[in-house]
Amino acid sequence: MSIMGDSFDEECDYLFKAVLIGDSAVGKSNLLSRFAKDQFQLDSKPTIGVEFAYRNIRVGDKLIKAQIWDTAGQERFRAITSSYYRGALGALLVYDITRRATFENLRKWLYELREYGSSDMVIVLVGNKSDLANSAREVNVEDGQSLAQLEGLSFLETSAKDNLNVEEAFFQMITKIHEIMSQKSL
Ligand code: GDP
């Protein structure tokens, strides 16, 4: 898999939507802008108040365009609606390893993802702010692993600040979505 510097509107073989979700201030926007670098085109849909970004990724001979949605802070006002999740094939479900409450709230976000997203949605559980693990950790790695195992999710700890595992988290999701899409189009 390689990242292309393709232009925003280059013809692609697959286009899919994925969402970022989780409590306020866990680092969703920072993860997205890390993943974005300068190859991303940030855009917004003011009517529904979300932000989204595209990135082109080449897998084998196929060009995949991932459209990734960010809540633009709306979760703060409990204003995420079903349209945010609709049609999404993947999600990064994010908590902050330095705030236990953001981990406890994952159940609520998982419920919403499963209620409104596609039935075979690929969900990657992301424990962000791993750069603060030594000084301020409130959620053990094992807690993240157990939840992921229980719920059938992939799991990674990331640091948007230090750019650790950010690419990996998005790529895990994108690769799995691609696998599902290719099986469906066989
Ligand atoms: P969002 O509300 O989930 O989109 O969170 P933001 O991306 O706006 O980040 C919330 C706060 O956490 C900001 O002050 C960020 O600078 C900080 N932050 C985000 N990611 C990290 C990280 O990986 N490590 C540290 N130490 N701080 C982070």
C-alpha cells in the first residue's frame, strides 16, 4: 500500500466514507490532520456541520479514495445525528488514555455506530495520547485490548502529537474495508 500525491479529483476505483467518533477533546481533529498532511483536502458541509477530508491510497492496482468525516466538535452538544454515520463503512472510535471517562463512554458511541452505521462496519478502537502514558495514564493497554477483543474491533494506541501509530490506525481500517469491498465485487 502506498500513499499517492494524487490530485483531489483524480478518478478512483473505490470511494468510501469513514467516520471519527468519541468524546470531545480525545484528539479526533488532531488525528485527522496528522493523517491529512498536505495531501488532504479539508472540506466542510455546513448544512450538517461536519468536516471531512479525502485521501487517496493505492492498494495493489486500485486507487481508493477515503472520505473521512470529523464531528467538528458537535459531540460536545450531543448533536451527532444518524446522518453522520449513514453509509460509513469504517470508524475510528477514539478515547483518551489519560481520561478514564472517555473510555467508559465508548459503549455509548459503539451503540450509535452499530445502530446507524452499516452492519459490517470496520471499527478500529484508538487509545490516543500515548505520549502521556508515563505521566498521566488512566486507562491500561490491557483494558483497551480486552474491550477490542470482546467487541471484535482492532485496537491501537496512538499519539497524534508525536505521530505514533496514526498512519497504522487509518491503514488498518482502510485495508479491511478494501478487503470487504473486493469480496463484494467478486
Ligand atoms: P477532538 O475534540 O476530539 O477533535 O480533539 P482535538 O483534536 O481538538 O484535541 C483536543 C486536545 O488534545 C488539544 O489540546 C490537542 O492539542 C490535544 N491532543 C490531541 N492529540 C494529542 C496527543 O496525541 N497527545 C497529547 N499530549 N495531546 C493531544
